[in-house]
Amino acid sequence: MPTEDLRRETERVLMPTYAPSPISIVRGRGSRVYDLEGREYLDFVAGIAVNTLGHAHPDLVAAIQKQAQHLLHASNLYYTEPQVKLAKALVDHSFAKKVFFCNSGAEANEAAIKLARRYAHQKHGPDRYEIITMLNSFHGRTMATLTATGQEKVQKGFEPLVPGFRYVPLNDLPELEKALSSKTAAVMLEPVQGEGGVHVADRTYLKGLRELCRQHDVLLVFDEVQTGMGRTGTLFAYEQLGVHPDIMTLAKGLGGGVPIGACLATDEVAAAFSPGAHASTFGGNPLSCAAALAVLRVLLEGRVLEQSRRMGDYLAKGLFDLKDRLHIVKDVRGLGLLQGMELTIEGNPVVDDCLARGLLINCTMERVLRFVPPLIITQHEIDRLLDTLSQVLIKRV
Ligand SMILES: *Cc1c(COP(=O)(O)O)cnc(C)c1O
């Protein structure tokens, strides 16, 4: 279908929750995607930090093909091997001892919220239900996760919200200490806020937070839906931040493009769930687990993490150079291959200009350009991004 017809039909039959850019992507390879007219784009969006291994990675394609020939789905009423193998791999490489699988980031966080509440109920009684989250956070679009999200624009029009959430500014330990009470069940945050404009949690803050949580027997929940699976240069961001959580959620990059989410926890916390306490029909099905296993193997065995760390440094350095040269660049922030560039001007026209020059980037919080390429991105490709970005920004100085 021609792109113009796709646009018209999209407006006719899809609910208007998105305002897509006017291209139709039909295929991809590595860090490039191609539109219907055959134009090539360098992909610094990666399906919003999802296509960790780029497009059409041979190992991922083979794993999906192989699994599809045997079994797509059987439900959690029976054992399936890919699910157990994936859980084992995640447990082997993280603080966690138990995993619950679902299909998205919101669902993973929904599971984390339910688990934290149930744990607190069982251990401290029904008055411990409150979850403290951060202003400018993003945790998803279900009722509980949009309530957890510390942004009014995500919540507006959906009131009444779920009771039992309160918000504090990120990196402000005194405010967090004030918010803690005998009602607090958990503190939940992203190690690096993604949708909220790319803000990194300080190491000293996290250390203090971990200690406060320990003192008050409050659970620490890391939403690593965006930062997990190598995005920040280590498999999980918490590894380089000096603290580990009690619960962690994953999704986005986990399946390399196949929908899958996970909620991980320590043994003690996970024991709050019992048969029937939580469930998901599709959660952990053989297809998505085979895909995630392939992603994990490539990340761990294929030197992708090592390479992505170097590329993250290289990208950050290039963005800082642009900041030094151009006064419309206000700030550069990030960790690994999750980088943000805050402008003094609107970001969307910059995104459009980049698109016209064959470069996909994304803008969040109106003025923050976000760069989340596949983890296999090369130095040459980063040079091309910096070059294009420089041309587009110079025009606007
Ligand atoms: C994207 C995102 C979510 C929501 O994930 P979905 O798969 O869209 O439900 C939750 N938390 C964070 C940190 C995210 O970046």
C-alpha cells in the first residue's frame, strides 16, 4: 500500500494514540531500515530501545524460525523449556533468584507493584501499601503504571487514579526521607529516566536510597525496562551504579523486537506470590523466550556489551563536542547507548529534518533528543549521526 494511502487508512481505522512520521518502514538490516520507496535510514531509535541486536540479526532470526517450527505457545499450565532456560540465564546474570514473565514493560511493572504490595501486606499488614515513585518517571500506560508515572500529562483525563502512590524528585534524598512512612511498601525508579528526558540517578543518591530502604524494610524496585539488556553498557544498569534492587523489571530490549517482559526478584520477595496470585496467558511463551535467549547469548558471548560500552562513550563525547560548539544545546546526559541532548528549542522539527536526511532519532519531553541505537552500532555510523545532527542544528542557531 502506498505511504499516502497508509496514512489515510491509519487515520481511518486506528485509534489516534500516535502521530507517526510520514514514512512506512518495510525492512531492516543491522542499524539501517528501509522505507517503502527504498530509502535508507540510519536507525538511532531502534524501535524505542528495543532492537538491541539491530534488524534481522541472523542468530535472532534463526532462533525464532527454529522455535516457530516446534511450538509457538502452550500456556503456563504446562512446562516449556525455553521459559525455564531464559529464567535461568536471567537469574545467573543478575541479583535475582526468581522470574515472572509477561509481554510488555507496563505489565512487568504491574507485576512488580502487585508483588511489592503483596509482600508488604504479608509481612507488615494491610496498611503498608504505598509506593513512592519519581517525578518525570515513566512506568507504563495501564492504570497502576500510569499512576506510578510521575507525569501529569500521562494521567490527565483518566482519574480517579489508583490510590497509594506518591512522588518525589529524583536525586533528592531529603525529600525521599520525608516521604517515607510506616505506609511505604516500596520505592520504584528508573536508574536512568528514559521517557522523562534522560536523567541519570546519582550513585550517591542510590546508595543513600538503598540504605534508607534497608532501614525501613521498604523494597527497592528498579524499572530497567529501558536501561536493561545492555542499553547502558552493562547487562543491567544497576551493575554500574553500585546498588542492587529487590525487584527489577525488563521488557523493551529483552526480546530484541519480539514482545516480552519480565519481573525479577529475590527469593524472599518472590515468595509473596503463590499459585493464582498473578498470571499471564502469553507470558513466557516459547517463541518470545527463544528470542530473548538468543538476544542474551549474543550480548554475553558475542562481545556486543563490550563494544556497546565503547560506542556509548564515543557517542557521548561527540554529543558533548556539539554542545561546546552550539549554544542551542543546553545539556547532554546519559549512560552507555541511552543518551539525551537537551535543546533550548523544540526538538520535533529537528527530528523531522533528520528524517529527511535519512536519520531516525526521537524527541522526548519536547526538547530532549534521545539516541538509543542498536547495541551493534559502529563508530562510522555514530560519526554519520553527529555529522547530520550538526548540519541540522547549525541551521537553527
Ligand atoms: C517503555 C517503558 C515502559 C512501558 O513499556 P511498554 O512495553 O510500552 O508497556 C515502562 N518503563 C520504562 C522505563 C519504559 O521505558
